Amino acid sequence: MGQVHVVYNGRTDDLSMEDVFPSSRFSSIGIPEGTVPAVINLNVSQVKNAVAQHYDVNLTEFEDHFVEMNPNGNITVRPNTTFGC
């Protein structure tokens, strides 16, 4: 199972999928019971909701964050950035 890499509030955390998507929160995140959370069956809203709940903050804290579903099974959640001049 992959990891969730989160850049939030000036720090970077590498979290397990189990930490971010505990089965006790499935219904509040919109994940059907019995599902194994993975890149192939999650959407951006579910990821942002799960991360906000993990940090115990309002979902608006992650509204401007970018969610990348990586082919290796990892998820990256980071602030949107602009590159270049």
C-alpha cells in the first residue's frame, strides 16, 4: 500500500494510507465499507477530506492544495505552486 506525502503548514509529512484513511472515517469521507483506499479508487475530494480530518482542521485548509495520484501508488498533497519568472 502507498503513502500519502503531505506538505502543510510549513512541514512535510510522509503518512501511511492507514493513518490517513482509517476505516472508522470511511463514511465521512465517502468511501464504501470494505474498500481498500488506493490511487485507483480515490478522488481528489476524498483525499483532501481525509487529510483535513487527519490534521483535525477545516477542509478549507486544503482547498488550494494540489493532489497528485502517482503511478507508484503514492499520493502527494501540496500547495499549488508557480514555477518560472
